[in-house]
Amino acid sequence: MLLERLRMPVEDFEAGTGWSLKPQGACRGEVCVPLPSAAVDDGQVDVTAVAERLGMPLVEEADAGLWALGPETLSGHALPSAEAPELVLPDLDGNEFRLSSLRGQKVVIVSWAPY
Amino acid sequence: MWQALRSELQPLGLEVVTVGIDAAGAEACRPFIEAAQPEHPSLIDTTHRMSELFGVINIPNGVWIDEQGMITRPVEPASPHPPSDARPFQPMEGLPDHMNEVLDEASRIRVDGRYVEMLRDWAERGAESRYALRPDEVVERSRPRDRANAEGQANLELGAALWARGDERGAERHWREAHRLDPMNFTAKRQAWSLAVPDAGDFARYWQGPLPGREDEWPYATDWLSEVRSFGAEHYYPPIDA
């Protein structure tokens, strides 16, 4: 996920990475990783601390004032759990669509590209 | 391409969601979507979220998610067409030689045609389908990812962000790094290659390599034709482990 600062609201971190921040740690499905106590404070996430714990690389593009936080590498797989992460993407007209709005149906997500 | 299958399977409780992955933005996807006239959600992914969250590394690809939001098959090559006979390639008149070479090579690529049957079976039988995997199998079969791959993903996203801001050289720098760190991510390569030769006119997005006589300007270590020839078009998509 892309970020402009290394301290961010919990909701933004969760939406960006697919990991939920709970009292027991960072969780995805049934998998939970304990976090240092200072990593989440007053609704704000210390991105560097959480990234280190979850094995997420942090790459900086200083000229643009941007960082990209890569996916976790603790599990060794693209899917640390079979529970589907929330996916929020726009359609052609910019309307936001949430994958979770299709709960109750079977879904096949098909990726394609115009190149 | 998926609309016909969607019409057939939606009454059985299966919805199709298509995601067009392109840092060039929604407008690049628009003509294809408008031609397909989908009745299902058709989304745009300009920052390669599908790769980050699900492990998509080539397209077309599919992921299955059940009624409770559990993934039952991770990313794998997905074609909406049943198996078809191979046809020998015939060069097309009026196309540049390079494009005929690309099409010739692409004609040898095979997508496993069983996907449609598998999807039908799951739509009808749900968890009883032999193709619906257990959660531990889903995790195990999802793409292996190490630190270098994850750092490649971060660079892929940074490149897309810089491209959107008009910083093409910056984007190329991060995409080169993404290719080096995660050489198996073919979407990351195709994305970058497809934006590297705007002078190729109508073929710009499909040229995917240096222009003749201007090889020095090509900003990437490899290109589509030389890569596919090196590993063989028949290995372009892995076989589906049904």
C-alpha cells in the first residue's frame, strides 16, 4: 500500500494491508501476530514498528514524499489465511465497490489487463 | 468474454467480478469494458492491489470466494473458453513484422481449458465440489512470497503511483527494481513494457519490446519476446492443479 506518512489511522492501515489490529495483535483470519505495545497508540499506527513485526518491506521514494509498504512475509505465502481480504476498487465511473458486499454468493474474481 | 458464462452461472448463486489492472488508468480499460457490456461488477485496479492482496502475477487469472467470504481456490490461470484445437499461425498482412512475431509466439500459449468446467461444478455443488479446496490447501497453494518478492511488490506500487503523477522516469526506475526483485511477476513486467514505447502508435501497448533501430532507448533488462522465447510459450501459464 502507498502512504505519505509513517504514522496513520488504524482504519487506513487495515484497509490498505488487509490486516486487522486487535488487542491480541495484527490478525488476518485466524492468524494473529503479537505487536509491541507502542505499535498502536491512540488509534494511530506506528507503521515502521508493525512493518518490522510482520516482515513488510518499506520502500521510500523521498522526492515524491511517498512510501510503499509491501505485503507481509512471515507466512511465506501471498495468502496467510484463506479468509478473503476486503477488496475496495472503483468501477469505470469511479464508484467504489466492496468485495464484502457480495457475501452470501459465490464469487470468482477474474483479473485481466488491456496490454 | 465472461458475460456469457456469468449469465449461465449467476442463477446458481455465482457472481463474476472482473478487475482490469492498469497503471495507465480507467480510460485504458474503458473500450474493452464497453465492448463486453458486463452486467457484473467490473473494477479498475491502477495500483496492482490484486497482486498485493491475492498474489496475481499474470493475467487472466481467477480466485474463488465462497458465500462466507472464504477463498476456496487461490489465484490460477482462468480462461472463460473451453479447450480448443491449436491453429498454425498465419502472419497478418499490414502488421509490422514485430507484431507478427509477437502474435506467432502468443499463438503457442495455452490456457488450461478445464477452468470453465471447474467453475460450473463449483457453482452447482458448492462445498461438495471436488474443486473447492480446504482453507489449509488454499494457503499452501497460494503464491510463495519471500522478502524480495514483497519488496518487488512495493516497488511495483511506487512505480504505478509515480506514473499516475506523470513521472515516467521515476516509474521506470521502480519498475526495473520490481522486475529484478520479483522476476516471476509477469504482470509487473507486462505493465511496464506496455508503457515503454508510446511511439509504436496503435500497437504501443502490445509492442512490449524495443523499437527496431532504437534498442538503446529500451529502459528494461528484458522484453516480452525474448523472455517468452527463453522459457517457452508452452510454460507461459502453469498447468491448473485441479
